[in-house]
Amino acid sequence: MDSPVPSMTFQMIAPSGDPIDVPLTGEPGLDLTKVAEAQVFKDWASNVDKDEKLFIEKVHVQSLDMFGPRVGFIKFVSTAKVHVGGEKGVINVPGIVFMRGGAVSAVPRPARAPRLLSSRARVAISVLTPRSSMHRSLCS
């Protein structure tokens, strides 16, 4: 018999400005409470809420790696949409997220291929934020 798919909700702000419950589901056996309570996940939801045109309809967690008692990596797919106005109205945007705390990470690629760097947990589109002074000193 298959394990049931875990599910719960978390709160975000709808485009109307009202709080809404967003469905959070996961692969069988995942502890979604750890995901929903992880500071990095809360920060991601808060950053998405700051964009008035971007909204999340649902989130499905594919994997959760723990570093001892701490949440290490979270990989999820969000159903993300953005209001673009005009004839297109609302469009889907890429919503695959690999989350790993507040550290800069690199996705390995073949030699000489571009590298993807991310210093923030985010949906593929987001507003740029100033880098911290610590990050500037390390990269200078």
C-alpha cells in the first residue's frame, strides 16, 4: 500500500492583499512541518509576498535533506504566477526552487559553461536586493 502524500497549508498574501492559505504537499514520508517552520522557507515566502505581481498557488516539496536536527536542503516546485497586464493578464513562471539557507551556492556545469549563483532563496524571478557588507568583503 502506498504511503499517503503529506499535506498542510501555510499563509501568504493574495494579490488582493488578503491572507490566504497556500496548499503545501510533499512526497510520501516527508515531514512538511520541518519545511514550513524552516526560517529559509519563511524568508522565501516573505520575499515572494513583497512582489505585488507575483503569487503562489501551491507548493509541492520533492525532497528534504536534514543536517542533523537542522533543515539542510529543500527542493520544491511552486505553482507560481505573475500579473503582467495587457492581453496576457496572468502567466505561469518557472517555480522550481532548490533552497539551502542563506549561503551562496553554485550549480555544477561542464568546463567553461556558465555557472548559476544564487545568494537568496527565490522563485526564478525576483527583485534584486543589496548585498550584505560581509558578502561584498568576501567578493572584493
